[in-house]
Amino acid sequence: MLQKYVFLFFTFFCATFISNCTGKNSADPNNYSASSGAAADYNNEDYMLFTSSEPLEPEELTAIKKFMNFYPDLDFTAEYDTEFSDWKLCITKKVFLNRPEKSDAEKALTRKADFYWAGGRLLPKSELAKKDDYWVLQYKYENTLRDPKTYTPEEIERIKDFGSSKNRRNDNGTPMFFFDFIYSAKSRPIIEEHIIKTKFLGKTTKVHERIFPALKRVEAEICLLAAISVEDLSTAERIGKIDVTSEKLTDEQKEIRKFIKTLRSSDAYYWREIAGTNRKSFHSYGIAIDLLPQRLNGRSIYWGWEKERSGDKWMMVPQEARWAPPQAVIKIFEEHGFIWGGYWIIFDNMHFEYQPQLIQ
């Protein structure tokens, strides 16, 4: 879908001339006619030339474009707001996506919201004064496992502090304003108009309509790699008949088939706050899914549960003592915009979360 960028194209001479003649803010696109450098629409292939009396920050323009490319169903415009010395984005979304049962009128519904770039935080104007309290929405996704034996004493103390109840309650963490808008998550009744009941790897679950296609592609590719069909997962009886021992199967196929057969649940949407915080979980948006096995056999899977069992040494559980999905399954999720919680310091090995902007 076309993504639009609105940029101001003018010279210092023209800006000064117009400002002096009109007495208006020269950065206001409404001050310009089409013949004197009007605000213009650009698509993803256009190039932009920006010259003005304001500081030129091409890295921010590149970052905005890169971030929004991960959400191609959204339209947006961007303009530089001189009052706040920041880029203001007006984002337009379709209210309903991937809902063929909706009427034509419902499918045509759109909503708009304004956000400031705020160094990659996408904040409403009311939050700009405390932007440094929030994390950025796009950062390097570390998708390698680290051996806990390599933690220094200083790192262990930082990890303990990060996982403490006090820190998790007081830290603003991820700014949720952008997600609240695109996933219609201001309240439980509103978001539940956008939650779809479906099956994933044979288990009933509920997900947000916006991630439904991506999740179904993940499922199809997992089945393809395991050399089974999605129909093989349609009933518990059919799942039970999946062969995991044939000599014709590769080791990878056996591993994935065993993973599928031993899954207990694939829970996604659940309206709740993150444990120990005042922030909604991404399960509340229907864009996170937990793949829980039938048995852990003594292995660790979630840092919070391990903390109850091991106390302050929970982060020292060796990787081989933690349950994890097959590496091939993790890779498929990542290829479709999902990150895996097993790579986090506060590990959550059952957890996958749709964050396409983090997958570089």
C-alpha cells in the first residue's frame, strides 16, 4: 500500500521572503502554494531534498521511513514541527483488516492519529516532555543465546535489579501509544472487536486480525519443514498419528514433529498487564503467543517461575536446562516478523511476539 511522506522543500531565501511577507511560520505547509514549494506526497521510491533554516537531520527521515516500511498497511505523512523541533507523523489505518465477513462500509472505515518521532518512540504531544523515560521502539534484536557462566558479577546485579518488582513497576518501558492506536487497544471491549479465533499447530487460540496472515504463514512453513500438511493438525486424533520415528525422516523433521505433538497450548490474546508492572502485556494486543509443552521434565521455561524456584540466581540456569522450541521453528517465526523471548535476559522461552521493526 502506498506510504506517503510530506516534506517541505524550500530555500532560506524563499522561507525568509514568505515569512516577512505573510508574518506566518515559514514551516507551515499551508503557507505555500503549489508554485512556491508546496508540501508534496512521496512514495517509497521517491527521493527527497530538504533545505531550510532548521537543522537538517536526514538520519531521522531515513529512520522514519525504515520504521514505517514494517507496517505497509498504514498510510502516513510527516512534517517537521518547529515548535517541538521534531517530526510529526499523521498515521492513517484501516479500522478492520483481514475480515472478509465485514460489510463494505466497515472495510472502508479509517482512523487517524498524530505522533511525534521523539527519537524513535512515537509519542503523543502530551508525552514529549518526558520522552527520555521511554524506550525506543526499534533497537537491535539480539538473537543469540548467551551462556550464563559468562555473566560478570556486575551484570548479575544489573539483571537482578532489572527483574526486581520495584524496577518493573517504576520503569515506563516500551511506549505503547503507537500499538494502542494500530491495534485498537485502548480498552478491552474495543480490541475484542478485532480478535479472531483460530487454530495454530492444532491448538485453539485467539489473535489480532492484523497478525493473522503472518501467523498462518508461520504455521504453513513449519508444516512444510516437518513434511506434514496443515490438515494433519486438524484434530487431536490426526496429530496423534503423525510419525516421529520413520527412518525416512531427517533429524530436523523428527524434532519439529515431536515439538508439534507435545504442545499443550498456543495461547495468544489475553487482556492483562505484564507481571509486576503497570503496562499492558502484548498478549493484551493479541500479537504475542505462548507455545507451552505438555511436560517440562524439570527444565526451566520462564524467568518468573524460575525465580520462585531458584531465588536471585534464576538467571544462572544453563541454556541446556531450559526448554526451547526447535531452532528451525524460531527462525521461521523471525522470518515473518516475530521475536523470540528466549533471547531475552529475563527469558520467556515459550513466548513469540510480533515486532517486525526489530527483525533487521
